[in-house]
Amino acid sequence: MKYFFPLLTLAVLVVACNSAEVQKQNGARINAGWIRPGDILLTRRNVFINAIPNVIQSQDFIYRGAATTFISAISAYQVGWNQYATAYIIGGGIGSNNVTIRMQTARGYGFNFNIDIYGRY
């Protein structure tokens, strides 16, 4: 019993101090970087484009932070059913104060993306 509380305290501290790792994936989902303790949600946006028959559409999302902003994690994922869209980072990113994300539809489809950017000021 005398070892229970110190081990419990140690386990709680280890769980609280570890960061949630976000793996980078290809295709319709971007997960880049790590969300660490102390990071805040810098921005959350929804980007939506309606489908147009036989047209490939693209849209750039640009986040510009202050000079002291440090981006530590980026997440962009589709909402709703799969529309075969792609999203990728074309500028800035992890470790900088800005990021440009390009989202592109499949021919004849649209998209609905949620974008979350985490970091510190």
C-alpha cells in the first residue's frame, strides 16, 4: 500500500506529460505534427465546395499567424461521405507561423473539409 500512491502519482504524471502524436497520412486527410501540453487551437475552419459536373476544383486555405506564432500540429479531414478529394500542404507548415493547404476535388465531386491548426503564441 505504501507503494501504491507514489506509483499512481507517477502514472498520472506520465500520462499527462506525454503528447498526443498525430501521424501524417496521404489522400483526403492531413495529420502533421504533434499536439503537446500547452498548445492551443489557433484556428478551426470549415471549407466547402459544391460539386460541378465534369470539373476539377481547387481551393487554397491560408493561415497567417503573428511573428511569434509557432505551429505544432495541422489536421485537415473530410466531413461526411467520401468525395475523393485530396488535401496537401504547399507552403509553411510545422515550425513556422503560416501554412497554406491546397484542397482539390475529384472530377465532378465537391468537398467539405475541417481544418484545425494547433500551436503556441
